[in-house]
Amino acid sequence: MRIDTVPWRDPRRPLWPLALLVPALPFLAWSLWHATGSGWAWWLTPAMVFGAIPLVDLMIGDDRANPPEAAVPALQADGYYRWLTYLYLPAQYAALVLCCAVWAGGRLSWPAAAGLVATVGVVDGIAINTAHELGHKRERAERRLSKIALAPTGYGHFHVEHNRGHHTRVATPEDPASSRLGESFWAFWPRTVAGSLRSAWRLEAGRFRLRGRSPWTWRNDVLNAWALTVLLFAVLAAVFGPGVLVFLVLQAVVGFSLLEAVNYLEHYGLARQRTAAGRYEKVDPRHSWNSDRVVTNVFLFQLQRHSDHHANPLRRYQALRSFDASPQLPAGYATMVVAALLPPVWRRVMDHRVLAHYRGDLSAANVHPPARDRVRARLARAGAAEPSAG
């Protein structure tokens, strides 16, 4: 007897275009600025991203449903999802040009100027997430678009370090992009910024030296990505005047710092263990913090289903799954980024979750060496006994 089945359809399909709201916010802020004359209008984008979105996220809550595996091939092949990531880039660049024009106009108070920098920094920082989605794919066009999305923040080396460095060393002490238990974001920031840059250069230089070639070539993916930034900044300075370079540098720092805040929360304190052979165990769902909050997953192309991403980097965002084994963040990324900037709040929210994940075994976590005694003391105050490291 034949039973007809209804084909599965993505229930979030009409929601994914909301990801394009972020690069549209600067245009709304510009309209408000003109309508009201208030420079505070330029704080609309940060207020929406770190205020309104977390509130709506809290109200709507989680969705842990996964697409059925039988539907995944068609889901991944659907060009609709791909074009949404492509469309972020022209919107991103249009917002950048608009804000450069406003900066060059020179009519901003210091709160308005700071808001303008924060606005573009947030748009370009979230664009790094779009670059992240594009940069993992095999299609050459998508990898090139990834570099274009990274150019405004000057973080083109992320394309190399993230794919070939972070994904190899994730949740180990050797990874500059994996934060450690007891390490504040402000201690993590210089370590990851400098460490990721060094790692990207070593990886790319090593690739050329294996072939007996010099890394000083336009084929070097670190150099050609940085060249895109230099070209972009030069064109904008030629159009809007050299004074815009200050704005471009400031928004770039905000943008890549937002990326690093996300890196900070994605693997905080999590560690892969050594096998009997002395190698690190294979990456699995236990090695990334996840969040199934609906709204931030839509706005971030489901980056928060980070465990599946690390297990299957080529899997497209619309097909990423939630796993029971993954440790869960208490809120979405937008909320947790704010918490990460406040170390006492972050420690109170997250340290006990790391310890619970390892059942109180401090030796199993990725611990920041200078903070080990403090974390051990907190563990003792909580009445837990740390098992011996063996």
C-alpha cells in the first residue's frame, strides 16, 4: 500500500531575509538623523543589535528542530539561501559609503561620531559572519566574495587562519581563537588578534615553502586579502578625503573586535582531550557552545549551531543541526557578547557552566594558566572537589 508523504519545507524560509536588516539599519539611522537633527540617531544600529534583538530573542525562545536528513541535499542545493548571503555584501558596502559621506561632511558631535563608528563597525563585524559562511565553501566565487566582505575590517587573514588554523586546533591551548576558562575577553583580545595574524601568515608562508616558492606573491591569500583593504580605503579616501581614513580604521577595530567577542564565547573553557597516541581527539559536538535562540540564529545565518559547523564545515547554514551533546549558552550571541565585555558578569554566568560540563573536573577544561588558582578556589568554595589530574 502506497503512503503519500508531504515534502518537508523549511519553516524559517520566510525569516532568513531578516539577516539583511542589519546593513539596512544605517539608512534608517541616517533618515532619523535628518528628520530629528539628533546625533543620537546614529546609535540606532547598536541599540537594535544589542538591545532590541536580545529582547525579542528572549520572548520567542529556542527552536531545536532539525531538518530531516532526507531533505538536506535539496535544502543545501537551494540557491535562495545562497543569494541571501550574496546580497549582504552590496548592502554592507552601500552602508559603508553612506557613512563615509556623513563622516566627511564634518557636522557630527562626538556622540554622533562615536555612534557612526559603532554603526559601521557592527555592520562590518557581522559581515565577517557572512564571510565565514562563504569562505568555507568549495565554490571559488564564494571564497572570493568572502574576501570582499572582510576587506572593510582589514581582517582578510581570517579567511586563512579560520579555515586552516582554527578548525584544526579548536578547543586546544594552541588555538589563539579558543578562549580559556578564567580568561577575560580583554585578556583574550590581544592574544587572539596577534595570534591569529601570526598563524595566518605562518600557514600561508608554509604553503608556499612546501612548493619551494616565496610567499611574497599576489597568490598569497593573506597578502591579496590585505591588498583589497588597501585598495578599498584608498578609493574611499580619494572620494571623501584623507580624513575618512581615521573613520575607516576606527570602524575596522570595532568590526573585528565584534568577531573576536563571538570567537571568545564560542569555545570558552572547552577542551579536546589527548588520546593514547598523544593526539587531540576528533572535534565533536561537546567542543562548541551552542544556542538555539531563533532570532539570533536567523540574523547570523545560524552561526550559533556551531558544533555542527565544526563537525561539517561545508554544510550550509540552513542545514545545520542542534545536538543534545552540545553545551548550551543561556542566551543568544547578541546577549552573550554584551556579557563577555563585562568580566564579572561573564564569570558568574559561564564559569560554573564549564565546570558542570566537565562534572567539576578542572583538569579536563581549557584553563587560562594565570587564572587556575582563582578558578580552583571558586570550585572549592562551591563545595566541589577537583579530581586529580592523574
